[in-house]
Amino acid sequence: MNKLSIKDFDLRGKRVLMRVDYNVPMDKKGHILDDTRMRLTLPTINHILSQGGRVVLMSHLGRPKGHVDKTLSLHPIAKALGEMLNQEVAFCTLDQPLGDSPVTLLENLRFDPREEDPTLDPEFAKTLATYGDIYVNDAFGTAHRFHSSTGTITEYFPHQSAMGLLLERELCALEPLCHKPPHPFCALIGGAKVSTKIGVMSALLDKVDHLFIGGGMLFTFLKVQGQKVGSSLVEESQLVTAEDFLTACERSKVTLSFPEDIVIADQFSQESKIETISINREIPDGWLGLDIGPRTIEAWRTPLTGAKAIFWNGPMGVFEIPKFAEGTKALARLVAECPGMTVVGGGDSVAAINELDLSDKFTHISTGGGAALEYIENGHLPGIDALSHK
């Protein structure tokens, strides 16, 4: 990895401007529901402080669409971060001068439309740059976006833009899967839509030995093969794409596996009637497929537990409804048994792992689902490309 790390700098007396991803879930009263992303940045913050530096943190929260929205203020996050660090975290709006606090958090960057669209006015990035002597990106979850705070800003820090410890850890985990994965290498891809996953699946064809597909997008592939899928989710606009992908799989040396059985229901709710059927059975009209079944887990057990590397992204069913979360949970338990490298690319897969308290059984759990997918697909990300070379 030929990018500067925060470990390459002498930070004494320096003010480090650090992009973090504190886009955490919050309830209507402003209470943080999951502070994982915040806690994962603590090693970088503590490193800066221990080296005699000060840190100015900047992040976004939600989608305020370029306008001030008090419900999306980062003020509660500053308070929570202070409790984690056991010291006060100063909070600063973008029109205020910085004080001398060791740790400062700036207000939500996306309150300004120039954050997401640097072409509106590059002066926004220039203004942000005045807050630090060194720029550090520790926000892997936003590294696939070229925004003012992740891309343009590095122009004002020549030879002074570096990876934070979290970002570096993410890349160290994902890079082997992109370039020299151990074999056999298995990929598990779930989720609702073919359109959001076809890029990474296509990129994986020349990397993996075995590709497993589940989730809602399964039914677009089944329909292409002439199967009746009832009222299951189908992306009509992606039927040709799905057919082309199946053809590409046949031409490649990759083994493609669909579920052996699926859980179908007469309605999209916890109160629905359900039935587990073979993948080869037609789904009746009015019924829809919402999870994978137990036979699938057993059929996938041998190749997955024998893998040297596994990449998993996306749930195998409608995870937010408990009745249809069992397949994803069973898969999490199964992947946790694999003695090889196991990398999870964000999303509801992570929620299942956390709910089962299995996170310590995985090699790496990414903080950025979209970024992880794009990195696997393309081998680089705009926010990382913008950082200084060693």
C-alpha cells in the first residue's frame, strides 16, 4: 500500500484535520443506537493525542440535502464522543473560529451543499483545510465518494494527506481479496437488487472459485431461467443483465450456487403464513420468497467451512422481519466456523453477526458496505486515490 499513514508523521504541536464517518443511527430523541463507527476511530484519535497533536474531526450525518437540519446536528455525537474519550470534545459550527481544545468536532458537513458537490465552489474545501496542518482520512464508509472533505481537500495538503488507522486496517483486510486471494475463495452475495450488486459479482468472476447468491435478487435470476416466482421481488429492468451474468458464469471456471430451498410467505409481514419449499418448485401466485431454508445451509456447509477465504455482503432474506432472518443468522454461524480469512462487507450481514455476538469470529467486518463493494469491484476508491503517496 503506497499511501502515507498517520504513523508516518511527527504530530507534536500539529493540528490534524480528520475525516471520520459518524453517520450513526439515532432515535428521534437524539440518542445513538449504535456507536460502533465512533468507537473504531478512537485508536486514531488517541494516537494523535498521545503524540502531542490536536485533532479536528469532521463528518456528515444523514441526508440534510445542503440545508441546516437541527435533527441531524452532530452536537449529541460530540457529547457521546467526549464520554468515550473521558474528556470534553469541543463542538464548532462551520462559521465559528476554532478554540484550543485537544479534540473538536465540526458541525454536519452536509449542511452545506458544497460538501457533496465540490464543483459548486472549491472554496469550501479550502476553508475546511484551514482547520488543520495535516489531513487524515479515517472514514472508509465515505471513501467511495469524491466530496469536498474526502477528495478536493487533499489538494490543500500536498504530501500531508494520510490514512487513519481504521482506514488502513480496512484496506489491509480487503486488498488481498482484490489482488491475491487465497484459494479456495468463496463469495456470498445477498441483498434485494441485482442492479446494486452486479458490478461486484462480475468483478468477482475472475477472483473466486465459488459464488453463492441469495436474498431478494435471487428471484430475478430464477425468472430469467423460466421459473414462476409468484409475487417475489423481480427487477424487470435487470432481466437481460441477469441472463448475461449467468452466461458469463458458464464461461468462467466459477461454481455458481443458488439456495437449495426457500421460505415463502403469503404476505410481507411477521404475521404471514409461511412454507419452506424446494428451489425447483414454483412459487404460487400471491406468495413471495423471503428467506433461504435449512437445506441450503447444509448444502453450503462443506464448501464454506473448507474455504481459505470468504467475502460476504448482503442478507439472505428480509432480515428486518424476525420470521425471515433465520437464514441470514444460520449463515453467519456457518461462516464463523470457517478457519480461513472471513471478511464481511458491511450492511445487514453485520447486523446479524452483532446480534449473535459473533464479531470476534470473523477476520474483518467492514464499516462501509458500499465502499467495500466498490473496492472489491475496482481495486481502488476516489477518497484513497486522493491521499499522498509515500
